[in-house]
Amino acid sequence: MVSLPECAVIAKPTHIRPDGGLTMVDVGAKAASERFAHARANVRMSAAAETALRGTTLPKGDAFVAAQLAGILAAKQTAQLIPLAHPLPLSSVTVEFDWAAPGVLQIDATAKTNAQTGVEMEAMTAAAVAALTIYDMTKAVERGIAIESVRLIEKRGGKSGTWRAEE
């Protein structure tokens, strides 16, 4: 059994029924509001993989286009992948790429909606699947590519307001 740190103990579990079963939280009575989330994934690779990725000389084609499309499509399928996530009407999903350092591709994904619950899972799913697609498209050049992190950078909206990760 995993022990949670004292600060992580939840006062009232939100997804557990009194009988111990799981439930999707009922958000029906909540007012819809603008929601936004920004997530990031970092992918580390060799110089050869970076060169092939930058030069679009990979055997499978342009990995950036494939990863961008995969991330957007994944965000739209989040409720199918994460068991207790609500299906949301997404108004926008973006997936962008930048080189954070030599050999480190940074993938930034954002999701927006006007709904009764947030889009953190959609943004994180977009970033994660885009990173997996970069791996898949680039593995012919290097199998040792590492997806080093997928994390929430910022969320806005809802009862809890704005949250930003510390740098």
C-alpha cells in the first residue's frame, strides 16, 4: 500500500463512494466557466536523432506534423483514456515544439473549454501522446530516446482559480 505524505491527505475523497466503489464526480450543478490548461513534455535524444528530426529526414516522414495531430486527437479522446475524466467540449487544443537545450525537445500543449470541469488532463494527454509520437517517428534513428517528464505548467478557471508550477 502506498502511503501519502501528510500534506497530500484528502479531507473528503471525491471519486470514492461510501461502499468503496469508484464514481465519476457529478458536476451537473456547477456553472460552466472558461477553463484553460498548459502542459509540457520533455523528450531527450541524441544529436543524430535531433538532426534527423529537425531536417525532416526521418524514414517515417515529418514527425512534428504527426505529433501535433496525434496530440490534438488525443486531447479529444481523454475521457476514453482516463477512467473518471469527463468528456468535454474542447474549444481549442494546441501542440507546439521548441528546443529547450541541445537534444531536448520541449512539447507544450494547451487546452481550452467552457465547461463545468477543468482541462488539465486534456492538456497533459496531448503533451504525452505528442511525445510518444516523436519517439515512434524517431526510433529508427535512436531507440534510447527518453520522455523525461510530462507535467502541468498552468491551469486557469473554476473554483480553485489559477495555479502555476514553480520553475
